[in-house]
Amino acid sequence: MNVDTLWHGLSMGLALAGLTLLALGIILFAQLLIEAATAWFVHRRQARIAAIEAELDRKQEQLRRTILSLAQQLAAERDEASREMARQAILASGKTPPTT
């Protein structure tokens, strides 16, 4: 076997090994990029969900306060109407209304 043939075979083998390692490195780098992008999208989605849930919580609390306020207003109006109806009934009967 000739030295040139041996050297040529060795250099071809090293070139093939180098290309294989380069391809493997590119594949691993691409995998890292994909994993990083996936993690970023997942984090972004979770942040959006958290923001939406926080906004829903704020709206729910605001609606709860509005409902309670309206209920208090209705109760006050009911009490006032009840007092007025009692006063009108007393006036209609001709009796003297009690003083408060």
C-alpha cells in the first residue's frame, strides 16, 4: 500500500468525521434554539393568561362592589317608600302621624 493512498484515505475519513461533527453541532444548536423558542412562547402564553385572569378578578370585584352598592340603594329606597306609604295611610285614615 502506498503512503499517498493511506494518507488520502485517512484525510477522507477525517473530513467525513469533521462533517459529521459539524452536522451534529448544527442539529444540536437548532434543537437548543427550538427549545428556547418553545420556552419563550410558553412563558409568554402563561403571562398572557395570568394577565387575563388578573383583569377578570378586578372586574369581578368591581361588579361585586357595584351589586352591593345597588342593593344598599334599593334597600334604602324600599325603606323610604315603606315609610312614605305608612305616612300616606295614616294621613288617609285621618289620624295624626307619630313624630319621629
